[in-house]
Amino acid sequence: MKAATGELQLTVITMIAIAAIIGFFWILWPQIQESIKTQWTNINSDYTGYIVVRK
């Protein structure tokens, strides 16, 4: 019986940890997404590092 109780407790702890991780990203995802968009726009609009060859 003790093994079953320990297994249940481990399952509950795992589910709580997964829920905490999902909740963390659920809250922060809009900020992360906006940061990625901003950085992507800066990379695409800035031509630093490109060599333009004209004929």
C-alpha cells in the first residue's frame, strides 16, 4: 500500500510541476512573442553585415 501511495504522490507532484510550467509560459508568452517579433523586425530592416555587389 505504501508503494501505491508514493506512486500517487509522485504523479500528483509531476502534474503540479507540469501545470506550473504551462502556467508560467501561458502568462509570459505574449511578452516572449513580442520580443521575438521586435528582434526579427530589427534583423530584417538592418542590412548590417551584407555586401552589396553592383554591376
